[in-house]
Amino acid sequence: MIIRIPATGCLAALAAAQLVGCATPPVTQPEVEPPHTAQLVVDLEGRFAAASREKGARAAFLEFLAGDAVVLQPGPVWGRAAWEVADELAGTLDWAPDWAELAGDETLGFATGPWLLTPTEGARVEGRYLTVWRKGAGGWAVVFDGGFGRRAAETAKNPAPQARLGVARCEPGSRASPGELQLRDLALSGSVDTPHGARVSAQLGPAAVLFHPRAVEGHRDRAAQQAALDALAVTTQLWPMGSAVAASGDLGYTYGLSAPAADAKADASYAHIWCRVGGEWTLLLGLRTALPG
């Protein structure tokens, strides 16, 4: 809103003080842009990370995880059960989002960004995380969390990036069933004739980013994305295990396991963020986490 403050009345000023040339020019206040709705997700992340710094990571996750939350450790497991039996991290885990999106109905959103673990002893570890938030009857809670890490550079600092908000411009549509997105994951499984990388590349949206270990910064341009996909086996399979879609039909996520071939054991877990653009579901974000052995 623009607020204009009128000039004071000249005749009244002359009568009171015999002043001349008293008119003051109007003062125009600059327009202030309202915060983007995805700032809500950034604020949630801020509270979550603050709890980790102040109370420890275990207490923070148990405070913010939904009862049905899934986390990658590194394979998909029930989040609360995993953190209930986990030892407290010997150090400080901190993070901050550099990208956040919120569905049109404002009941589902995600954030991704860098994290940093500063242990009481030993080398620091940095990484990339993806957190999906859901609004339910009890308020907002984390329903999915995953990521990967690498040894931090000596110059690594606590994460404090400027978050990109709403860059995906996902479009509302008819609500899809969660199974529809899982079928899309299955369709990304590769074969000798149609490699996995080619199938994924064809589904990438205009704002897509891939996060494959150890690229904490992400693969953001098409050349880097293609190189990351070409590093995977052409017969890479995706085995979806769960998903959810916003009622507004514009944003959803999937997660599961990945194997280099149909007859091979899983060697990674994955998570996808799907965004409707131009009436079609496109892949907005892809994250992979390597499994041990």
C-alpha cells in the first residue's frame, strides 16, 4: 500500500506564526512486498534448526516429526522409531534452507539446503537435506527427511543461505492420487533400449535440481544434470515406497529405493518432488542417498 501524507495548511500556519512558504511536499512511502507464502516453510525450518542447536538433534527431531514420518537413515525407516532409539549426536547439527516451496492449498511444502555437523571431536561433516512439511489437525510437522553428507571443507561455516522462494511456479490442478506419482517413479526405471538417465531427463521441469552424492551444491544446469544421470547405470530401477500429493494438485513427493538393475539389490534410496507445470507433472527435485555396502 502507498501512503501519502498531505501538506500542512498554509493559511493556518500564516495565522499562527506569520510564516511564508510553509507548504511541505507530499511524502510517499515505498511499497512493501508481502512475504512469499513459502516463507512459512523457511520459518518452520528456522524453529526446527534452533531446537537442534539448543536441545540437540535427537530432541529436535522428536519434537517436529509427525507420527507417520519417514526418514532416510540411509534407507527409508519410520522417523520417530529411529530417533527414539538413536544416541544423541556428539556435537551440534545445524542447517538452513536455500530453497522452499509451498503448495497452493498451503498444507504441503518442502525445504532443502545445506547442513553442518560440528562434532565435539573430529572433523566436521557437511551435507544436503530435504525436508517435507505437512499441515494437519495439530499444525505443521515433518513427514519426510533425507539427505547425504561429505567431509566438510576447513572453511565451512554454519549454513546461512538466502532461500529461493516459489521459483517453481507449480500450477494447481485436479488432485492426483499418491499412487499416480509412484507410477511415474516406476516409469523412470531404465532399460538397455531406454536408459534411466534419458527417462529422468525427459521429466525434468524448468526449475529442476538434482542432488546426487557428493554434490551438496546440486546439479542445476542441464549439462551437469545429464552428467550426473549418465554416471548411473542405464538399467537403474526405482522402487517407490510412499508418496503424498497436496489437495491443490500442484505439489507432491515420492520416496523409495533404487537398484542398478532389476535383479540387483538396492544401492541407494531416493526422494522426488513433483510439480505440475503446463498441466503435466514434472520432476522438480531429485535426491539420492547411497546405501552402505
